Amino acid sequence: MAQTIAPALETRGLRKDYVGRTAVADLSLTVQPGEVFGFLGPNGAGKTTAVKMLLGLVRPTAGWGRVLGAPLSDPQARRRIGFLPEHFRFHEWLTATEFLDFHGHLYGMPAAQRRERIPQVLEAVGLVGRASDRLRTFSRGMLQRIGLGQAILHRPTVVFLDEPTSALDPLGRRDVRELIRRLKADGVTVFLNSHLLSEVELVCDRVAIIDRGRVVREGSLHDLLRTEWELEVRAEPLTPALLARLRDVGATVVQNGAALTLTLPERALIPRVAEAVVQSGSALYGLTVHERTLEDLFVASVAGGGER
């Protein structure tokens, strides 16, 4: 019998109530080992409380969750987790090397292992040249890099990254994307919370969108973004026969002046649109496919918006 691999992270009905309000109403999701999982939602949707429950920092009111096959608060499982919080305050009087050595000691890494690992981590986050500089001299982006370093120092199995690129310039964001890809290649599960949807779209395998404390969408980016295909068609003349043929193909047709906007249920129907135009006797002057973005999905999934 084939051995079933347990999810890296799994929750069902996870809930957190505070006096007078519910921060998370129903967190139900599954994260597979070795995947990059995006966790999205508007401000006030419950993301921070959800992450704290997943890390075992906040006790749920109801529901259950497991990380690496163990309960969320299990100390042995938590030893295999790395975490970069969004709002961090590091020891500014320490150098980069001293800071990582301190965290390595907290992780229980032997001194020899720390000496070997720290230069590797500094190189991975682009801070080799600042190893002996004190953190008080670091920019916000450099502090974010050293924070990433402490999160991956002990070679965790699961890494939680909360807004890891918010203070970085485009080159820094590219470096973080490459780091995330290397972690994935090494079999590390990455749980990524970010408002930068374009970054999420570039690195994540699957995403969950949370709104008002509940998961409203979860799935692979490919499946979520490719449920419909939108086309702009420019043809002349726009006759009733042309519109009828396009609807026979399976398209929803909206006329916008001299152009048509078509919505198709599957990509394979796109060539048939061109055929339908020609067969109707019209001339085809343009066919543009508009692919759905993660931002489109996010806006369509979230009720309301803005601050809660």
C-alpha cells in the first residue's frame, strides 16, 4: 500500500473570538509539503490572527489544526518552523553575525553548526558585506533581509513569511522571489502572507483568500485564474449572423461600439471564435485575449473592501 503524505498544514473550522468580536470565524485550508502557499485578504480580514493561531501563539476558540502532522501548539513541530513577522523589532546593538548567532542559539543549533551556517545565510539574503555592521545602521529593507535570514537559519521544514518584501525595492523583491524558489526546490513549505499580489502570482503554487474571518477562495493559481477567458474581437460588419455564430461557439457576447467582448468557458474555444467570424462573412481585424489576474480574482472574491 502506498504511503500517504500528510499535509504540511491543515485546519478545519479554526475560530478565534475576542470579547465583542470574532477575529477569525472559519479557517479551513490545506497546505501540501513543499508548496508555496499564498495567504491573502483585505485589512481586517483576520490574517494576522490566523497566522498567530497557525504558529501556536494564539489559542483557537474552536476548530482544530495540525502542522507537520502535530497539533498547532506542539513544541517539537514548532522547532521545525521559521517565521518572519511583518512588524519586527530586532536587537539594534548587535551585528548581523551576532544577531544570527543569537537566534541560532535560541533554535538550539550547536556553535559549530552556527559558524558554518551563518555565512551561508548572509549570502542567501544578500548581506555578506554587512556581516560586522550593527543592525542600527541597517535600512528597513536590510532589516527585512536579516529577518529572512533568521527565519531560514535552522533549515526549517515550514517557513511563515509575513509581508517579506514590503520594504524592498524591485531588486530586493526579485532576490526574495529567488530565495523562495530555492526553498521550494529544497522541499521547504512556504506560507506567504502578502498584499503585493503581483509577487504572489509570480511565486505561489496555490492561494487562499480570506475575508471577514472566512476562507472564500482556495486553490491553485492556474485553476482559479483560468476559469474563464475574456476576448476582445474587432470585426466588420457586426451582423446578427456573426453574433449568433459566436453564441453557438459558447461565448457570452457584449457589444462595445465597434468591438465585441466575449467570455469563454475554456481556452480551447478561442480558435473557434476566429473561425466563426470568417464563416459568418465578416472580416476579422483583431482578436485580443485578456488573461485574468490575481488582482481581478481578489477584487471579485472580497466583499466590500478597505479597512474593517
